[in-house]
Amino acid sequence: MGSYKTKYIRVTKIKDILVDDQTDKKIRVAGDAKDLVYEYLDNAVVQACQDLVNKLPRKSKGANKGDLKRITLKPRDFENGEEEEEEEE
């Protein structure tokens, strides 16, 4: 294989994080599975970024219903279970 070009991950860092949490054993990736692993991780990064965008508040009324209220991620976007009304800036 060897034809997949990564977009969002650094392949040199993958070995450092492929470790079993319970035993601290490093996980190896077979040569013919590397492209599949890289593509999977690239897709996971894309999905995680979309999840971040979805955390942003949206307008709920008017002609612009569904549009983003702001385009900046803030620390409060990472607080679980607490949705606050956005103050107009």
C-alpha cells in the first residue's frame, strides 16, 4: 500500500500514543494496515472538529435561525451539561 497521504495527523507521533492503558504495552501496526490506520485517524480528527463546531451556539429565531451566534470557541464550550444563553456582544 503506502499510497495514503495523511492530512491532519503526524505519522511519527502515532507510535507514541498506540499504547494499551492497562499494561503499557505498545501496539504495533502491520505494514499493510498502516494506510487504514492513518485514514481512520484523519477521519477521527475531522469528526472531532465537526463536534467542536456543533458545540457553538446557534440563533434560534428570525430569518437567520440556525446560523452561528459566534465563530470563536471559548472555554465554556467545553463545560459539560451547562448551556448558557449567549450575551449579545
